[in-house]
Amino acid sequence: MGLFRRSGKAARTAPERTETADTAAVAPAGAVNGHQVLETVVALPISTWRYLWEPEQVRHIGPMAQDWHASFDFHHENTRVIPVVDANGIALVCIQALNRRIDELTTEVRRLSELRDAGDAGDAGARERRAGGACERSAEEGVGTVRGGTVRPRPPSKQ
């Protein structure tokens, strides 16, 4: 794709880091539940940090390797690093899970819109009230009014 392609001498002399996932070189270990992986990533502590040998102004972002290995027990001997191949796989699984969730929510929004529109057919004023952005709630509910997207708190009651 070339999104991170570098030009010049540095690109020719920089070591290339690759991981193989060729079907001829790996043994499949099982299916992955993307939603469970996503929940694990959501709970993973993420922070900014720098290596001790780097200047003070340098910052990286990500989990600590020990937190990573506690969350994803891939049985690596070296728990002081996060293997790039695993980080890439986790990121791709999370993207897939989020895409499925977006599809589910989109379907639900469409379904609810169709139900609302079917209900509006019997109530001619509903669409106009909704289009005007006005929604009034009773004082007993303890909320103010919403007009044009601005919430106005209910004035305090005088007792």
C-alpha cells in the first residue's frame, strides 16, 4: 500500500521487520471471538511513555508489555516486549468486531426508523413536532426543555 514508505538512504539501510503468516509456515490454533478480544483491549491500560534511553520529549503510546501479556496469554517467553505480529492481529480483530457492531447498530437504527415512520402515519403532527426540535417534559420529571438542541434547565421551584 505504501502508506509509510520512506524515501532516501534511510529506507535502503533500515532493517526490515517482517513476520510470516504464510499458510505453509503456520499451524492454525483456533477461531477468535472478536467481541471478547475487543472487550479485553478496552480494559487494557494504555499510556504514553518513553524508553529510558530516549530524550525527555520523545513519547510513544500503548500498553506496557506486562499488561499486554497478562491480558493476552500467548505463552511467549519474553514478556518484556509485545510481538508486532500479535499487536497487528489484535488490532485487525478489533477492527472487524467494531465493523460488525456498526453494522448491527445501523440495522437497528433502520428498524427503529421504520417503526417510527409507521407510527407517524397515524399521527400527522408527529413528524412536524420532531422536525421543529422541540421536546417538552413535565416539571414532575425534573428536567428542563429542549429547543433546537439547547438544553435549558428548569427554573428552581419556589416553595
